Amino acid sequence: MTLVQIEIQLVAILTASACALVGVFLILRGMAMMSDAISHAILFGIVLAFFWIKDISSPLLILAAALTGLLTVSLVEIIHRTKLVREDAAMGLVFPLLFSIGVILITRYAENIHLDTDAVLLGELAFAPLNRLFFLGIDLGPKAFFIMAGIFSLNLFFILFFYKELKLTTFDSGLAAALGFMPGFIHYALMSLVSLTAVGAFDTVGSILVVALMITPPATAYLITNQLSRMIVGSIIVGVFSAISGYWIAHWLDVSIAGSMATMTGVIFLSVFLLAPENGLIARTRRRIRLRWDFAQTMLLVHLLHHTGQPEAPEECHQDHICEHLHWKPEFARQVVRFAKQAGVIRIKQNNLTLTPQGQAQAEQAMLTSALHPQE
């Protein structure tokens, strides 16, 4: 592994980690698309600042982009507070407008500079090691590494310092306001970090990967755990793994690094979406099937308990007549009877069904629960 490859991966790791930290709270606050809005709208600020400064490497471009991100958040809030449109619709109104104006300005007035729509959308991590930071003539490494390291440290410090406030304002903003936790300040401080993170990653990875790294790793971690601290750690792990694996896939296939990383975030999310032990699609489908059979078995047990000792019991509890009395299809009735027999809650003698002590206890418990909660 060469030094250049190591530097590219370090930049990717820091970018993924910084994006994951703030992305967790975007997911939990239902503002996932705000990252998309900010990462696109900041182009407008970059272009305006360039026209004024005439220097594409000026740090003032970052400041202008960050302020544009805050402008985007403010405009969305203002439009949403009118109650005329929903928040997602407000985002859909604001960021396409700002982004399209930025694209028009680039294509009309900035054709001869190294600032184009392809770089804006996709970025290019392979170029990160070429832009070096020098101090007293000493090569310290890629500028992108130090920029993202600073942003990651700032995000981490903010989350650790305001962890309690972030947690409370995220899950119950009304209670946070009543307790004096200033949810408005926390919201705009968080949006400022989202904007700053998007700006820092903008030149390196492009707006597409910024969205992928902010949203997909936290969404993946959310399927695995409901604990906030574990979700934050899990988001970073997923983001870092996506960055490293995406880089090597791009290296082997000779394709876009940013595109490969974004693809890996999607692959990992899809895998967890299907295979997560608690919230995965397969696990939830199996639980639904199991609940269906458990409910059918409970219906059978209650039916047998109701007719136990009654004069009509031989007919009502006959295996061949169960489907008629419970309005089941014959094949389904046979499967339920077989399922209940394997569970040890019924006996079959001369095609008559009787409850075992375990089955009688389950039926009585089901009837008691139904009596206590009739509306359920």
C-alpha cells in the first residue's frame, strides 16, 4: 500500500466519521433530506464568493458556503412556519432554487476555471493528496485531511458537550423548551455543523457522497439499535467500513471512488435491512408468520376449552369438523392442528381433539387477557 493510498483512505475515514456524527441527529429528527438540501445549496455561496474573491483556494469560500447552508435552513424554517407547505416541500422549494442558480452562474461565467458541475456532484478523492499543507517548508500532508480532522473534532466535541441537550431536544422538544434547554439554539447549532461538514466534504467527495455518508450509515445503525450512544458508534463504524471497502472496490475496478463508497453504504444498508436480527425484513416477516400461527393456535385452544365437557363436544372438537366451526380452510386447519400437537397443547384420540394441561392453561390465560382488554 502506497502513501498516497493511505492518505486517501484517511481522508475518507475522517469524512465518513464527521458526516455520521451529525447524520445521526438528522435521522432521529426526521430531517434526513436537509443534508441533501444543504450539500446542494452551498454551491450558490461558493460561486458568489468566488466572483467576489477571485481565488478558488480562499478559505472565505468555505465561510460563504457555510453561511449559505444556514440560509437554506432559515428559508426552509420560514416557509414551513407559514403552515402553507410541509417541511419536506419547503426543502424541495429552497435547495433546487439555490443549486440551480449556482449551476447557471458556473456554466455562464466560470467556464474557464476548475469549478464544474461534475466536480460538484461527484468530487474526486484521488486528487486529495495533491493539495498539500505546508508549514515552514515542511509538508504536513493533504489539506483535506486536516480540514476533515478539524470538522470531526468539532462535531465530536459538540455532541459530547451538548449530549444531554441534543438527546432531549431530539426526542421531546416541547419538554426541552419547558426545562429551558433552548431547543432553537441547539437546532441551529446542529444545522451549522451540518452545513460546515457538508462544506468541508464538498470539494473532496462531492454533494452525492456527502448525502450518502450523512444519511445511510445512521439509518443502518438505527435498524440495529435503539440506544443513542450505540447508534452514534455504529454509524461511524458503518461509515468507515463503507469508505475503506468502497475505496478498494474502486481501485480494483478502476471506477469512481466516491461512487463506490456511496454504493457500499447502500449495499451495507440493504444487507442490514434484510438481515438485522430484530428489525430486519426477514426477521419481521418470520415474526408475523409466527404470530399468525400462534393466534390460530390460541383460537383453537379457546374453542376446545369452550366446548370441553359440553354435550356437543364430540362434534365441535372433531378434527375433521374444526375447519367448519372456525371457518378455516381444511388445509390450514390441518396445519394448525399439527402445529398445536407439536407444541404439546392438544391431544388427538380417535380424531377428537382434547386439551393438555399446558393447552388448558394457555386457553384460560388467553380468555382472561381478552376479558381484561376487550377493545384490543
